[in-house]
Amino acid sequence: MLPFLPLLLLLPLAPAALPPPPQNQTYATWMASSILARGQGLGLNPRGRPAVSYEHGTFQTALLRLHNATGEARWLDAVRRGLDTIVRDEGRDIAGYDRGRAALDDIRVGEGLLVMYERTRNASYLRAAALLHDQLATQPRTPEGGFWHKRRYAQQQWLDGVYMAQPFYARWAVGGYEARGGQGGGAERVWSDVGTQFRVIWAHCADRKTGLLRHGYDYSRKVVWADPVSGASPEVWGRAVGWYVMALVDLLAATAPIPAEHPTYALLLGQLRLLLPRVADAADKESGGWALVVSQPINRPGNYMESSGSLMFVYALLRAVRLDLVEDPGGRLVGVGRRGFESVVKRYLVKNRDGTVSLEGTVRVGSLDEDGDFEYYTKINRVRDDLKGTAPFVLAALEYEMLRDR
Ligand SMILES: *[C@@H]1O[C@H](CO)[C@@H](O)[C@H](O)[C@H]1NC(C)=O
Ligand SMILES: *[C@@H]1O[C@H](CO)[C@@H](O)[C@H](O)[C@H]1NC(C)=O
Ligand SMILES: *[C@@H]1O[C@H](CO)[C@@H](O)[C@H](O)[C@H]1NC(C)=O
């Protein structure tokens, strides 16, 4: 009996407890400092070369939030380091940036550039942001006005693209950085254009079964996965909807630039209010998280609870309720968001020997480059410490921890 005793004593504790953050840290600061300790998110690609990256852009947004929440300079310094690594020739060039690609992904770092410009008045950041804005001004579009996801993906819009480009686009317009394009009411026009992106995507991608959105659509209906009528891809991919709801919440937040009187505000708010209850419905009853392919049963072989999409949903649910963007009778949305965060922590958070923390369970990629079917999404491997999971972790943790403090 005796040798088994210690094991027995440990058993009831181990599965139930969340790995708690170290004493003087929160989940948000623990993850952010771990990312930085790994040298991630600072403007270098995996081969150690400076390159523009939407993953770094997403992390920089999280760092700016963390700076706002804690007042600590180290988070802002990390944003500056990341941007200084890629901004070249006083902002006339960005490392790895190729405007000819017309990739919406490249726009994501623009938010950080504008915030840094506002804080430092260093013209290099503004010049670099202007390069990105110039891309949007000539971005190829569908006949309905939707931005192509990339030149290579002609006539296609993917949900991911709205998070990459729209917060920057709206922020630029309200900042009045240039009277470019000449006409007065430039911001009005941009807000309408932002509304067009969300309206057109919704019209093509709405998924009846889940009340959510399919990953993307092809206006020309030529690509292999396109529905012959709507043009939509066949499945609801969790992370794609995650990017989309994060974009909605950020554009509607009090710090975001679209004024409540503009019709785009009501359009975005309407979409958010339709989506979030369906996001809550889509949470797995058992684990509390969300499936990689939300439109398929989580227990279908190949499907699993995916960490990045789950964290994006947690963030959107908790932030939308906190900012009174949606009503939450009985606290259902907050309950689902809270449980979702705890579920990711329990299942995927790993405490490392050096005191840093890691996140598992993030799918490496999900693209509409191939068949866009269930088999495609589920054959992609999962990686540890992918910024597409860890950056949303910081954002979600900030919301979760504000909830706890109330
Ligand atoms: C927490 O405390 C440890 C040990 O005192 C220190 O090394 C670490 O920098 C602190 N972390 C934060 C976030 O203050
Ligand atoms: C931080 O706070 C400032 C001032 O309230 C605001 O302008 C800015 O947008 C905030 N940044 C983020 C990333 O939320
Ligand atoms: C302004 O930003 C550029 C590009 O990041 C950087 O190289 C330069 O040192 C900055 N200038 C000042 C005065 O901080």
C-alpha cells in the first residue's frame, strides 16, 4: 500500500486545478513575457530575418492592450523593437513587404505603426503606415467592392482578411493622416467601405446550420471549393470566425474609430449580436472549448478542440459583454467565455521548467489554397507556441482577468 500513497494523494488535485500564474504575474503577463523570452513576435521570421508578419502584428496589438492595462513600459518597448526591426529607410520600405502581392495579411502591423507614431511622432512609422494605406487604396476588388484576400487569390474574400486590414483602415481614416484622395468626407467614405466588406462577406458566407460564417467565398465561383450559388467554401473553420468576431469587437469598441452615428456602426453591431449567441451555442458542451471545424461534430475523427479559435471566441464574448455591445441575460455569454478560457488553460497550458509558459493545440495554418474541406483542415498539424494561439491568449486572458477583478 505505502508506495502508492503519494500518487493517490496527488490524483484528486491534478486534473481539476488550473496551472496558476506565478505570484506576481497574471496569465496575460505570464504568456506575453514567455513569448518575448522565446524571442518571438519581434519582427524576425523563423530563419531570423526581418520580415513583416500578421502574427507579429496581432501580438503587437495584444502588447499595446497590455501596456494600457498595466502601464508598464516593457510592453510598449517590445512593440517598438518589433517595428524597428522591419521599418527601413525611414519608413520608405518595410522588410519582406511586397506591395505587388496585395496581401491583406501585411496590413496587420499597421495598427501598431499608427499607435507608435501617435506616441512618438517619429515620422518613420507614419511613412511605413502610408505604404500599407496606399496598398488598400489600390487593393484589387470584386465587382461588389470586396477586397481580394491577395492578388494570387483573385476574386476571393476570406474572413481572416477583415481582422488583418479593417481596424487599420478605419483608424487611418479617423486620424486624418493625409488628405489623400482629395475629396472631403474621406472618413465617411472609408467607414462605408469598411461596412461593404462585412456586408458582402456575410451575404456570401452565412452558414444556415450554425448561424456562423463559412471560411470564405470566391466571387467568380471558379475555384474547386466554391459553392456554385453562393461561392462559399464548405466549412466553418473556427479560427476564421475568430478573426472576424475580433475585428467586429475591436471596430465597435469605444477606442475604435467608427462613430456610432455612421450606418456601418449599426451594421457591424447587428452582425456581432447575431454571431455571439451562435458562437456560444457552438461551444462543445463537454470540454467548453470550440472545435477546429465548427460545422462538424467535435468527436468526428480528425476534429478536436483547437486553442487559437477558442481563445478568439473567449476574447470576443468577454470583451463584447464588458463593453455593453451585446446584452447578456443571465450571464450566459460570459459563462461560456469564462469556461472556454479555463478549458484552454486546463487542456493546453504547459508550465515549463524555466518558469515560462507554453500553449499547445494551435493548428498551424488553415487556408483556402486547397480543397477547403474537412479533410484538408484536419490533416494540418498542431503546433506549440504559435503566435496565432499565444497572442489571442494574451487578449483573452486580459478580458478573463478583468472579469475576475470585478
Ligand atoms: C516576479 O518575481 C520574480 C522573482 O522575484 C522576478 O524575477 C520577476 O521578474 C517578477 N516578474 C514580474 C512580472 O514582475
Ligand atoms: C490605449 O489607450 C489609449 C487611450 O485611452 C487609446 O487611444 C488606445 O487606443 C488604447 N490602445 C489599445 C491598443 O487599446
Ligand atoms: C524612428 O523610427 C525609425 C524606424 O523604426 C528608427 O530607426 C529611428 O531610430 C527612430 N528615430 C528616433 C529619433 O527614435
